[in-house]
Amino acid sequence: MWVRTQVRSWKGRSGFDKIDLYTRGTLHSLVWMTIVSQVLLSVTRPVRDSGAPAALIAGTVLAAVGQGVCGKHLVARALDSYLGGPVADRRLIALGAVLFLADVSGLLVLGAYTGVERFPELVLALGAAVVPFMTSLVLVVPVWTGALLQVFTAAGVGGGVALAGGQGSFVLSTLIGVVFGSALTSVTVRLSAWSLDVMSKLRDAQDMETRLAVAEERLRFGRDMHDVLGRNLAVIALKSELAVELAQRGKPTALDQMVEVQRIARASQQEVRDVVRGYRKADLGTELLGAQGVLRAAGIECAVHGDGGRLPAPVQSALGWAVREAATNVLRHGDPQRCDIRLETGRDGVRLVVENDGVTPDKGVVSGGGSGLPGLRERLAAVGGSLEAGPTGDGLFHLTAAVPLPSSPDTPPSPLEKR
């Protein structure tokens, strides 16, 4: 049950959230894997048989575990700081540095008790002790500063090995191991954080493009409303003033002017309804191009096949509404990356098929509480059509609007009928 819940939670995340979780999980796993390996190397048989105090062994192990606990929080804060969040707490960084020094010092003292020749795993243990703190440090300091700190750390560890009794070859191997391990860690961590930062900026850019597309549509709607009402309201104002003047003079033509005002007002009401309902200059081809532009502006790959240029006006209007509602659902639900819109015309009917991916379990189910799809079914029913919409179970959402057509010799046959 827990596994199923976690799987659903993973599928319900957006693409960026998955990458963010994967990156953070990788960094935390890196920290704890090195801590565990160092702890195991610190209690091997040569160390236990060396006569080293049990308190020293336990203290080294505790310092390593403390590095892991501190590193868990420090990695999260450092990554947030790298991505533009608040600066990591300096006290936490200082605590991580103290635990790191305590851990390395404990390993060096254990090496002195054991003898570096009898404890060849000391190189691996020291390299593992460097990784947890370096994982966080490289994210909070500039690149060149981090490189210098790694060099100084390697030199300090090498000097400590020499003081513990290590010979030249052993000291050299320690230097190479620490430098290589810290450099590999730095490059890996930096690349992971950089990739996550790029993905974050791309997500923000896509959100901005979507908002701009919505704002552009609102401006277009505002322009349409201005075009419809601006002239008519100006005419109504002029004719009303004229009717007042004529009435004051006792002219019977004032009644004709008021009748004209009434006619223009009623016509304006109908034009406003046409704009709101999307019937003003409604064209299926325009809706298809508009849906493709809006989806592409939102970062969704959209392919459109067919234009419906020969369809009757009522059918075009109904299918135009279907395209608009489908595009709205694609933008508002799930995390789609691709959307295909196909218009298939046959001898006896036309089908609009819209298919998109990125359907999440909690958002892929069509809710009956909204008014979009029920209203669309009513519009299609007015021209004898039908609507089918819902997830297909493989991460896809499928919408099909079918409208019958009267038989006409000018209507081109569908590809299936050609076969």
C-alpha cells in the first residue's frame, strides 16, 4: 500500500518536481553513502586490533554520523541558496566545518595507532570523510574559491597522513585520492545544481509565456468589445441628444430618433452576446491556429491536421468551441508536453480528435462539476453531434467530437473510405 501511494505521488508530480526530487535525493544519497562507507572502514579489524581507545573509535564514528546529519540540512540549504533562495546559515556551515575537521582528525589518529601500512583503507576513509562537507561547500562559494579550498584540504590531509607515519608513496596516493574525490564531487554537484537551475528558469519562462498568452487573449477580447460597443454607444449618445432637442422643439421626428436608439441598443446587445459566446466571425480554422499558438506559447508541442474549410457554418462554430475547450483543458490540467489535434472529414460526418499526454492520476479524471464539457455537449447536440472525453489509462487524455454531415458529392472522402 505504501509503495502504491509513493508511485502515485511520483506520477502526480510535474516534470520539474521530479527532476528536483531526483537531484536532491541524489545529493543526500551521496552524503550518506560516503558516511556509511567511512564508518565501516573505521571499525575494520586492523583498527580494532591496533589498541586504539574505544572512545576514539566511537568518537570518530559519531563525528562521521554528525557530518551526515548536518550535511542533510546543509545540502538542502546550499542548493536552495544556489537556486536563488535565502543564503545558507553561516552557523550551519561552521558546524559542518567543525564536524569535518573532527572526523578527519579522528581518522588520522586512528591511522597513527594502527600504522598507515597496516591500514591501507585509510585513503578511502579520508576521501569519504571529505565528500559530505564538500558537497555543500561547492554550492555556497565561487568556483575558484572552492577549487582553492579543495587544494588546501588535500594538502592538509596529506600533511596529516605524513605526521601519522605515512611514507612518501602513501602520502602521494592520499593526495591524489582526496583531490580526485573532491574534484569529482564538485563537478558532479555543480552540474546537477546547474541543470536544476536551468530547468527552474525554463519553467518560470513557460509560466510567463502562458500568462502573456492569456493577457493577449484578454486584450483581443477587449478590442472586440471596444469595436462592437464604441461606435454604437457614440451613435446612441448623439441620437439621444438629437431626440431631446427635437422633443424640446415639439418636433414629431423625436419619436423616430428614439426608435432608432432602441434599435441600435438591441443590436448592440446581440453583438455583445456574439462576442461573449465566440460567434462573432467564428471560424474553425482561426480557432485551430489560435489553439496551436497558445499551446506552443505555453511550451507544449502542438500539431494540427486539417482545417475544416468546407464545413457548414454551424458545424464550424460547434467544432470551434470544441477546439477552444480542449485547448483550455490541456493548459489547465496535468503536465502536458505534446498535443495532437486532428480533423477527420468523411462522407457522412466529421470528427475532431484532440489527444495530449501528461495526464496525472488526480487531474486526469473529468469532473462533472465543471461547466465546460457539459456546455460543449449541448452545443454539439444542437447540430446532432456527440462528445467523448476522458483519460485512456496510459497517461493520455482523449477528446473526440463527432458531428454528422448531410451527404454531398463535394465532400471529400475520409482516408478510411478511400481504402
